Amino acid sequence: MTEERIPVAVLGATGYIGQEFVRLLADHPRFDLQVLGGTARRRGSRLEDLWHLADPPPEALARRPVETVGPSALRRRGIRAIFSALPSGIAGPIESELSRQGMAVFSNAADHRMDPEIPLLIPEVNADHLGLADRRPRGRGLLVANANCSTTGLVLALAPVKELLAPRTIQVTTYQALSGAGLPGVPSLAITDNVIPYIPEEEEKIERETARILGRRRGGRIGPWPCRVLAQCARVGTREGHLLAVTVEATQRPPRAELERAWSHFDPLRAERLPTAPSPPILLRREADRPQPLRDRWAGSPRRAQGMAAVVGRIRWDPPFLRFFTLTHNAVRGGAGGSVLNAELVDRRGIELTAGRGRD
């Protein structure tokens, strides 16, 4: 017997990340996309008239109208999970209310990432942090945040080798694509023939979020990873794909072959068989000039997982310093795809979307 799909909504469906959500959910085997949420200004417009991605909108949803719906209306319509592409600052109170009304929320916004009771999740790295959800009040919907788009690429690349290296410090310089600024994005006259060496709050997010994601859960708390992370962020004129230059100052000196083996064999979700999980999640490139956004941003297999893998290359190991580049698709792995993968992990592990028990 075919298992009934879970009715879901996308809020912020007309934005860049929102449309990636729509693309990934249009034919999802477990999630049934029923509501495209947008602002009052967009209400009634058809999805195809607002589409910004390079590929055309999913045929089954192209003529679907954008709706303006609040938490109570979504609950009455039987929506059980929300994929939130709402802007940071606006998202926080809306997501909290959705959770209070019993709907699960998988958020791309920054508002709840440092909330001590909410998992900040990259499934291949810290799936055990989902245990924080066990402490939800009765009737409260699950709320899970995904990481900043650059944090995601950095943490994925570090996870397989951090125990081998026992880092003292990590320095990362990011070259971030235009789409990371959302829509309407960076004015063309500001970025043409230019690099902008400042993205508000980006460096602080990378430093804080890396410490939390790589930290250890002890009961209902996350002890932050003690390694110091120093970030510098720049906006560059590529459309998609964030490229990171990483330098790790290590306290241990494993052979280079062992580091490469750790990256190549890293595939902790293989047994889970999640639809959007790339296998493997990290691809090594040994060419001197890779990874590149234009050539590597859609890395990942199977087909549904394209854009979900991190690509690591230009590896130089001169102890105590490991240097490499890593690239991820910011709107897919670092955005909508990350939240969809979070939801798939919750579903596969049988975690209730709404807490039936817990603190009153």
C-alpha cells in the first residue's frame, strides 16, 4: 500500500529560495505541495508569471496561484509542514506561531538558528541534534533551522577531517554568488567590474553557526565546538555557487592520503536512503583549477540530489596548515535543498511533526 504523502506549504514561494523549494517539492515522493504562500502584492498571480530560475517552473504548478494565508488558515486546510523561505527578521514570529499551532517548520531564515532549543541541522554532520526536539511543549510543531549558505559548505568540508586534524584555528574566505542576496539582489552597477568585500552579518553567522553545528549535544544543550573560526566574506559576480578558501591550523599531522580517504569515504546517510541526499556528499577534484562555480555547482547524485554535494579541491597539506577550496550551491545545498533534506531525515526517523507529549 502506498504511504499517504504529507501536505505541505512553501511560504515565500516567489523568492529565489522559495522557488528552489517549489522545484524540489513539485514531485517529491513524501511531501505534497498544496499551498504557495506569498505577499498580498503577489496574491492571485500565477507561479509561471513570477518565475526567476533558469529552468521553467514545474508543469503541474506553473498555473497555481500564489496565496496569502496565515497560520490558522494553513492549519484548517490540513497543512502539516511548512517550508519557510521568509526573509530573516520577518520569519521569526511567523514561524514561532506556526509551530505553536502544531505545524512543523523547516526554515531557511536566520531567526531561530541560535535558539538553544531548536536544532540547527546539517543531516550528514549533526543528526543527533534533532534530540533537542524531544523537549518541545505538548502540541508544539517541530521547528528545524538550516544553516547559513556559506556555513553549510564549510561544515560539510570540515566534518570528515576535523577529528584527524584537531584544529586550533580555521580561516575561511568566501566568494559568494549574487543569488545569495536573494531578489532583486545586488544592483548591476555595484557588482559589474567589482568585488564587494562586505556582506552584512555574514562573517558573524559563519563563526557562530559553525561552533554550534560542530558542537556536542549533552541532553538538552549543545556545547559549542571550541575551535576558533575567522571568516572574511565577499560578494562576486557569479550567479550561483559559493566558493570558499579554507586554511586549517592543525594540532595533529595525519598523512595526506588519510585526509583524502576521510573525504572520499564520508557518506553517513547512505543507509537512510533519503531522496534528496547526495551519495557521496563530498566530491574530490584533483585538477589544479577546481572547484569552479560554473562547472561544479550542480554536483551531486542521484538526479534529485544535483546541487546538494560539496566539491573539495586544490588541497595543500603543509603541516600544520591544510589549505583547500570548497564549493556548494548556495540556493540548493545551502538553502532550499538543505531544509528539504532536514524534513526527509525527520520523516525517515519517525520523529513526530507535532509533539504529543513533553513539557506542559
